Amino acid sequence: MVDLTLLSAILFVLPPINSLSPHPKLLLISMDGFRNDLVTHDLVPNIYAWASRNLRFTKGVRPQYVSYTAPNHLSMTTGLYEESHGIVSNFFYELDEASHTLKSYDYWNYTEVPGIIEESEKESWYFGEPIWITNEKTWTRYQKSEEWIDDINTIIELFTRNEDPVNFLAWYIDEPDTTLHKHGFTDGVYLKTLAKLDEVFERLIDQLNKHNLINEINVILTADHGHAQIKGINNILCVKDYVDSTRIKFGLNLIYTADAALAYEVYNNLTEAVRDNNLKINVYMRNDFPDKHFYKGRLSRIGEVILEAEVGYEVDFYCTKEELNKKYDYGAIKLNKSTHGQDPHRTEMHAVLIIGGPKVINYYETLFFPFVLKCGKRNATIDMIAPTKLAS
């Protein structure tokens, strides 16, 4: 995804202490869109070797619905479902009951509205208690460097500095997601990106060893979701072809309408379009959305219509079928594109999860165990993770 300052680099420090902090340390690395089955000896030999020495969840980790970046990073750091922590998509609206208007959460600035990023950082959007609140210590932010190697140098410095060394650091890398959205799995560009990520991870482990931190720091390597190839332009639903976009508001998977009659009109139009074009895309009225996803409970933020593409398909609010046909010569030019947001139970959506370090226990508790903290309110429990098969 595009630069994610808030989640990419949140640093947590203890009060001033001399030299290396005696408090256990944790480095949480999120490589956006790193699908679990990409961890192989051929694709990422250094990551694979590190995984073989530590604990790898062989089936990966299943993201929360919807499998987008912002919601899953909040779930990752709060232990809450998306309906509980309130961030229900990368881009969504909320009904302001006092003014009867919709205000938008748009941290990635899809709308290019001045001040929208700052608005999306306001506390009122967030209902969960992330680890940086639980830690209850001073925190600071730094801008992500252009080069990942520079990030590693910063990580080492922050863990080892004499004044206010950090005890927890979350490092966000926007790959392989960015590459996969642009190139998919078919043209080989993603292989170069994986090789670069592997080199960077090798450099990180080398630097942890060099600075005698390898036995001081617990490392979690994970991702927010997986990725799935879009099979072709005929597998894309161009919403504008069937709905008057001037009459609705929309997020990435949600449609907001002014009244119930319009909601049913939109639902019926899209249901008919999906059927007529043989698209494997689920169209739901909000009340009919499956409870198993723990998603629709935040009613003020969930649109009246929910769209869920199956693996191999995509929903697009900006395209038209005519535009796609011209761009790809009616299918003669191959579409090289991958996406996410599908049912988290599909293995294509499963993300990597590898844990290594001196104080390794199960996933969400690992975030808190090094700090001897009582976890905040959350949906996750140790019992949900313990049965997972591990490889060492």
C-alpha cells in the first residue's frame, strides 16, 4: 500500500535507562500482502532458514474480515474484530447522527480531500486499545526511509541508544503488496521484490547478531493479508456500469445510500449484473451479511450494501467495462494484477506468521509477555492460537 506512517513506525520507549534496556524487547515486522505460501527455500531462502530455526505457523495466519491493510493492522495490535475496533476498511464512511451527514475515514487519501489524513488520525475513529496504549509510555513517530536498509540502521539505533531505548517497535514494509497490485503473480516482477525483501531480512538478522541483540529481541514476522491473482478483465465488476455513482457514497467494499429504496435499487442492479455476467461476486444487504465474519456490528460505519469478490475476481468502483476492453484489447492483452479483500478463510488470503526470540509464546500474548503487561479488552485468546501446528 502507499505510505502508512501511523502504522509503519510507532515506537514505544521506557523511561530513561542506562545502556541496553534490561526489559525484554519486541520487533513486529509486517510485510504487506506477504502470502503464507511464498515462504519457500527457492523464493526467500534467508527468511525460510530463519523460520526453520524458530516457530513458523505452517498454515499461516487468517486475517480478519475484511482482509485490507488498515483493519488488519488494528486487529493485529488490539486483538479485536473489525466491528469491535471500528476500522472496517481502508476507506469508509460513518453516519454522523447529529448532522445526518457522512464523514469519511481515508488514511490513504483516496479522495484527495485536504486534511483527510489528519481527520483519519483522530482518536474518535478508534475503539480498540492498541499495544501502544497498553504500554502507557512515551511514543514517537518517524518517517519511513526511502531505503529499507536505512530503516534497519534506525531500528538498531533505537534499540541500543543510551537515552530512552525502545522496548517495542513495529516496522511496516509496503511490499510485496505494491508489486502484486501492479504486476500480479504472472510476469515475474514479484520474484525480484521477494528477493529484495529476503536480502533486507538477512541484513536485519546480521545486524541483530553484530550488535548482540539476537538473544535480546523477540521478532515477529507477519503480514496483514495474502493476495490472489485476478483471472482476467471479464472477472472484474465495474460498479459504475450499473449504479449511478453520483447518488451513492462508496468505500472499497461498501456502498452507502441516502435511503432504503435506493439501497434496494443498488442491490438489485448489482445482483442482476453479477448474475448476467457470471461473476463470482457476492452482493449482500447489510443485515444479510454472514455473522461469522464479526463485521457488520458497527452499523454506523457499514454501508447498506456489501460487495465481496471471490478469489480470482475484483470489484472496481472507478472503471467501466468499455475502458477495460480498450485498455486490454478485449482480452488480447493479459491482465497482470493481484488483489485481496476476499474471504479470509481462503488460503490465498492467509498471511505469513513466524516468531523467533528468547521469550517466544503464542502470537497476541507475545506482544505483551515481554512487557509483563495485562492485555486490554480483546476478542482473541490464547486458546484460539494454541492448536495451530508449528514447525521448528
